[in-house]
Amino acid sequence: MIKKFLILFFLFCAVIPFPASAELELGGYYKNDIYLLFTRKGKGIAADVNKLKLQIDYQLLENAEIYFSPYYVFLAKTEEIPLLDVTDLDKVTFDRAYVKVAFPFADVTAGRQRVAWGTGYVFNPTDIFNPFALTFAVADEDRPGIDAVRANFPLGPLSRFEAILLTDNEFSSLNKSKKGFKGKTNIGMYDLSLSYVALGDEGFQFGFDTAGELLGLGVRAEAAIINENADEDYSSKAILGWNYTFENGIGIDMEYFYNGEGQRDKSKYDWSGLFAGKIYQLGTDYLFFGLNKLLDEITTVSLSFLWNMNDSGFIVYPAFSRNIFENVDLNLEALIAGGDSGSEYKPSDAEDPSGLLGSNTLYIKFKCSF
Amino acid sequence: MKYKFFIIALISCFLVAAVVMGTQALKLSGIDIIEQVDKNLTFSTAYFEAKMVIYIGDEAREKRMEMYSEGSEKGFAEFTYPARDKGVKYLRLGDQMWMYLPSVEKVIKIAGHMLRQSMMGSDYSYEDALESRKLLEKYNAHLKGEESLTVTQTKGGKEVKESRATYVVGLVAKVKEVTYYKRMLWVDKETFIPLKEELYAKSGKLLKISETETIEKFGDRFYPTKSVLKNLLRKDSRTEFIITKAQFDIKIPAGTFTQRNLTK
């Protein structure tokens, strides 16, 4: 799909004379992330991930823009790491490449784009297009895009209707592609959304989310009912979260996640589904607790704790972030996994022979934006 | 002779009475003063280009932005500099606020006490940015006295110390929805712009001090174009807010104050 899009784009460039007022904006960042992994089996592995990402925004017309975001990742490591999710090493990858046209009645975006649904901070049950795990520990900007056509119809300052069609299948079999609708509005002090996604194979997902204020707390809720296909039973997922900031600037955040697809008995965990990327969590009940504090205008410290309430496995994630120069950020972070053997965050060798899951990791991250 | 003396004494009494009554009539109450302040600081529509310079000890970080405002209910701001913050946008409608983060491509509602958090690392909180209603709608005003205040003013690009005659006005909240329960304002007698402001919590704790360094005249309105805010809960920090371009009572493009504009 992306190749077709690029071919179309270059043909478009060749045929359409760009107006003199066309504006080109170039930005991006270079990231250098140093990882020190201490595997469950006691092995130490060092890795240095370098990522250069360009963000090219070409305003073709007053109401039309083309946006490209190619990136290149180079990884140096002390030994082979079976990185489960990294498929973009040593090559140029486009994680955004789309055309966006603003009509008076709608914004239409076609191409590789990010679709971020939901109000949850750590978990997003309704985010079926770009599902992501451990958002507090993994840079959200690294979330890959999806190939889709999306139209956003504004229905007022705070209301809109959104329609989306994934273009991951050939045109003749688009009925197998995910397609969805979402309506969003604001009532009182609350943002409210309802969504429906047809999953193909007669599967579907109903979703709901809200964010607002209750008794001085920032509150959020999100829920989804899923039926993967006509032969399967329904399952549900939901989050309930709140945040509060004290007068001294300390922020506190909690989020409970119910995962109806998971298991409360760890002996029934679907490890193969996890390794295959079909599911993101094994258990049913999770609790996130986070603290953050701005030490000064350029320094933030935070402590995140994620607890699988079913197997007592947990992740502790302390982080220190400082803007060391105008456009350069330094992050020092650690991911410490704990729990009984066989738990989600401390699997036994039988469940994860690589010994990588349940590793403790130190991160030193530099990011230079331009 | 007797009559002449009596007439002169009578005229003198009238003159003294007239002067005293005239002075009484000219003496402004706290409400009168804050009305003038509100008149200066509120507008139907406005466009600003501004920069925030955040000082942390010897270090400084500059952020630039463009802002649109309509009345006291609507606001839209987009950060244009530096690169790491470029494209961050804020929308304010009444007492609600949303933020768009380009790095995660998501609109986030800033709700509850999250509004107390620092805005873009500055001494300003989201609550400070949200605050736009007229002071008299939220506070009772009492004139505490008059003071000569020595302030640092920026004139012609140079900083000079200057003594200004001010009214000292105390404000106490009359509604619940206020960021600061109590405020003390030193209002310039000439321009009716607060030259200094102390912001207090309900407990009486002094939270922030704001000082105005530059005032410019736009038509018949005075407006502060450079001010400094110190958050006393932080050590060794201050934020300068400098308006580099201001336009009042302009036509704002349709659709500016919408969530659609956040994601454009």
C-alpha cells in the first residue's frame, strides 16, 4: 500500500505544478538510546539504538498538505537480541505518509497515519487500530502508523463524526478490512465518545470513552465490547482512571484495567498469543500507579508502577528527564520487573526460553529535535 | 470691615468645602480601580505573538507562540519554537481546556487538578492560562491604600528603575472557581495596569508574584507587554512573558476555537 501511495505521490508531483505559495516545513529528531539489559538468566547485554526521523510537511494548497515521516534505525549491540517488535532495523521506513485535505465539511486523510482512540493513559481498550502496550515506558511517538482513509466531519467546536477504513487489503476484498465510526461530543465538563468498528469476518467492537472532572479529580473511563468473529464469544475491556495534582506540584495518577480476554489463573495464560502479537496482556486485572513531579522548569522525575493483580507480577519504572539544551533532552530510566516465577512480568524458562522477558533494563536516552 | 471679613471667611469656607468634596469625588474605590483594570485587560478579540523565557538559575529556555482570544471564554495558542515544542496547541473554551501533542498525535483533555501543573515547564500553570474572566466577576475588591512602588521598567530596550504611584487593592474570592483565593494588586495610577501582583492560596500562603515591566498603549487601551512571574514554590526560577505583537478587536478566522483546529 505504501509503495502504491508513493508512486501516486510522485506521479502527482510530476503532473501537478505546485503553486508558488507552497510551504515546506522540515523537522524531526535524532535519538540515541543506550540499553543495558540484565536478562532473567543473569546475562548482561548492551545495545545502542540510533534513530533519525524526518518530518516533512508540504503545504500544497491552502487546504491540502502532504506529510512524510521517514526514519532510519541503526542498532549496535554486544550480542544478538531477538527483539520481538523491531522489524525496521537498517532500512528507511515510513511510519507516516499521507495526504490531508481540509474540505469545508470534513478533513480527509489518506495514507499511512496514526489513529489514536481512547482516553486511557496506560491502556486503551478502544484503540483497535494502533494498539500499544506500556505507553508509560515506551515513547508514544514510536507508535507505527496504519494505512487507512479517514474522514473527520466537524459537528461543532467540540463534536465530530469520524469514519475510517483500513486499506490493508486489496480493493476487491475491502469487506475483510477493519472499518469504523466514532462520534465525539462534549457535555458539561465531559468529553464523550461512542465508536463502532467492523472487524471483518462478522466481528465487531463497540467502544465508549469519556474524560472530565469529578470532585476536583481529572477522571477518565474507556470500555470496549469485542466479538472477534461470529463463532467466538464476546469479551470486554475497560479502564477507569483518575489524576490529581497537589499544591506542591506532585501529580498522582491511577488506572485500573479490566482485560476480559485475559486469564485470572496464570496457568491458563496465552503465552503463544503474546509472543505472536495477538494479545498484549495475559492477565485480567491490572492496576497502574504513577507519581510525577516537575523539579524545576526543565527537570521532571516520575515513578510508575504497574501491577498484574492476578499473578502479583509487577513493573517499576523510575524516570528522570532533563532538557539539557534548548532542543536536547536527556532521559535516565529503569524498567525493573518483579514477581513470582511464571508471572507475566517474570516468566519461567519454560514460558520464555530466551530469558529476555522479565529482564531489568537501564536506559540512557538522548533526543535532539530539529 | 466686619462684613468684609465675614464675606472673605464665607468664600474661604466654600472653597475649602469645594476642594474637600472634589477630592472625595475623585477618590476611587477598590471596585472603581479594578473596573479600570478589567477595561484594560479584557477585549472582544485579540491576536498575540509572544515569547516565554523561562529562567532556571543561570539557564534560560525560550518558547514562542501565537495566540488568539475571543472575549473571556475562548482562547487558542500554538507553540512555534523551539523544535521540541513546535506544534503543541491549546484550546480553551470557558472553563475547559484541551491540549494537542504532535509527538503522540492526540488531543488530551486537561481536567481537574491537572490544571495546576506547569504549562510547558514555565512558572505559569494551566489554570493561569485559563484565567480570563473579569476580576470583578470573581473577586470582591477593597482599596488598601496608596503606595509609591519602585519597579523595573523596560523602556527603549533598557531596564530602568522607576518610582510609580500605585493604588494597593486587595481582592478576595467571591466565587469558588478561582485559582487564587486572595490577590494583592499594586495598580499604576496612570495606566491602571497592575505593576505588581501577589497571588495567595486560601491558607494565606503566598504562591506567586507577578511584575509588569513594560506597558504599551494600543488605541485607548494600555496593555502589559512584558511581565515576569515567579512561582515561589520553586527555587531560583522565573518566567518572562513578552508580547512581541498585539492586535485587538480583529476578525478571527472562523473555526479557530475548535478541536478541529487543534489537529490541523
